[in-house]
Amino acid sequence: MMAHLSLTNVGKTYGGSTQPAVAGVDIEIADGEFIVLVGPSGCGKSTLLRMVAGLETVTRGDIRIGDTLVNRLDPAERDIAMVFQNYALYPHMTVRDNMAYGLKNRGESKSVIEERVAEAARMLELRPYLDRKPRALSGGQRQRVAMGRAIVRQPAAFLFDEPLSNLDAKLRVSMRMEIRKLQKRLGTTSLYVTHDQLEAMTLADRLVVLNGGAVEQIGAPLEVYRRPASTFVAAFIGAPAMSLLDARVDSGQVMLDGHALAPVAHAPGPITLGLRAEDLRITDAGLPMRVDHVEELGAQRIVHGMVGDQSLAVVDTGDATLAGTVRIAVAPSKVHLFDSTTGRRIEAAAQPAPVPAE
Ligand SMILES: Nc1ncnc2c1ncn2[C@@H]1O[C@H](COP(=O)(O)OP(=O)(O)OP(=O)(O)O)[C@@H](O)[C@H]1O
Ligand SMILES: [Mg+2]
């Protein structure tokens, strides 16, 4: 079963609050699409998800699942399944009963329940654990049971609220891939919340970057990475974070610390310059940077330094000891420009080519 999901001008202001937690969000989610809502703590991700689930009332706007307006429907009537961070498994029930519970409640027949639980257990490699209680499972196994419980219901959509954040780093990476494979196989429309930009990048068909309850940008992960719509997105997506520096446009050139970096078609004046560490290279000539400290990551290192009184990070793969002043090469096509007042992206330089739409 599949469905498109449509959010139109959806907003939420909690009682007693003057600031909206979610401020007029528009998102169209296609059948089978995997959408990730990403943004810092408190930006409204869970609130938005909970409104779709029916766990929170909507202050304004419309939510449609398939063609049904669901604003006033109970969670149980919405044909969605939610997977939470804390799994919310029943401790006194076996894995089998945990997975079957929702179906039993719905009055499904015994044979349907058995069939669906068996199928989910096979997919999730949970067959050896069906008779165990949750406390006798590892964190990753519990998370899989929570997934299983969602899958057996064959819902129109999955909603995930930081389902992996209780797991250790290694398990998070493997579960992330499991979820993505499973979702592709089932083709179930999914809305996934995380504050982890890497998780967002690797999971999403499209990202929705939220800031203060409003959408900053919607796009495919690489599109957002390559052409962030604002300094907020630029600083949030990608690690290490894009360096943002106060620069100037003079005589058709982006000037930083007295060095011309890239030609631009833009009026003279102040501008915010964005440079990704991985787009910069330490070289013999170019922008001078005083080395501050070096983070060794194994395959590469991140060199942090100062250009004038502003910080800059550069990815380097060399192993020579770095000290004093080094020179940084900047490819003009890798320069990001933002309005220094609004923080919005400016398309004035030789920019990387847009990612073709699918
Ligand atoms: N029940 C509530 N009553 C009043 N305000 C709330 C309630 N739940 C959340 N808020 C507020 O709404 C805003 C958005 O909260 P929300 O939980 O949606 O953020 P989030 O993006 O999920 O954050 P996190 O990454 O920390 O989980 C916050 O300012 C929060 O304090
Ligand atoms: Mg949350």
C-alpha cells in the first residue's frame, strides 16, 4: 500500500506560547519517497511529525495522506506507523507478540497475523528471537523489533522520529543502511526526523532543512550540499561545517584579506563567502592561512587556521608537519556567496553546475 503525503501551510503554536513551533510548512511527498526532516534541536521536527501522526493537533493548514484530509482523524484512522527513538516495546511481551499487537488490536485474523509477523521476522533477521522478551535483546535487535511492528501493519506511510539515536555509532551506521534497504524494498512513503546531518544525507531522497519552525530548503541531498540556499543550510549540511567569512566584492572580484578569489557579477560591497574544507587545497601559492591546529582523522586531516581574524578549515591528505603560514588554493567554481544581511544564497559567481533533477 502506498500513498503520497501532502502538507499545506501546516503550522503549530502550542498553548501558552507566542512563537509558533512550526510556521507554515509546505511539503509534497511522492508515493514511496523517503523524506528526511533535519535541523537543530527545537526547530520543530518532532512537532511536525507528530502532527502528521495525529498525536498533536494542527493549528493551521492541511495534512493529506493519499487524498484524505486527516487533520481531524485519530492516529489509528490515519493508516501510518511510527517508529520512535525509545522503541516503546512492551517489556512483558515476546518479540512475536510485540510485533503482532497492533494487528490483533485491529482484529486481523490469526493466519494473517502469523504470516505478516513471519515475513517481517525473516526480513529483519529476527526469527531466532521471536520468543524472547525485549530485555533479552541488544539495542539494535530492539530497534529491529520496533521496525517489524511498523512493517506488519503495511501502512500507507512510515514516520520515524530519531529511531537510531539511542544506538552506538557503529550500529547506527548499519541500521541506517538496513532501514534504507528495507524502505526501498517495501516502497513505503517515509518521513524521517533526525538532527544528524550525515544520517539525513545518506538516507534521504530529499531533505527538508528546518530552522525555527520554517523550511529553509528542500532538495536532494547533493543538491542541498552543492547549492545551500542560505548560510544556515551551508553551516548545517556537510562536515566539517562550511567556513563562512566576511568578504567583499571589488571590481568584479570576491576579495578576502586582500586576495582576489573569484570573478563575480555582483555590485561592490560586503558579502558572506562560504568555503568547504574539502574544496580547498594546501599549495605553494594562494591565500595565506596561519595554522592553528590539525585534526588527524586517519585517511585525511583537517587543518584549522586563520585568514586575517577569521577561521577557515581545510582538508589535507599530506603528512608533512604544518606550522606557521600555509597557502590555500581556492577553485573559483567552489566559491559560495551569500547576502551578508539576509544570509540567502547569491548566484553571481562561477558556480558548480546544478544537479540534474531525477
Ligand atoms: N508540548 C509542548 N508544549 C509547548 N511547547 C512545546 C511542546 N513540545 C515542543 N514544544 C516546543 O516547540 C518547539 C519545537 O519542539 P520539537 O520537539 O518539535 O523540536 P525538535 O526539532 O524535535 O527538537 P529535538 O531535535 O531536540 O528533538 C520547541 O521550542 C519546544 O520547546
Ligand atoms: Mg524531536
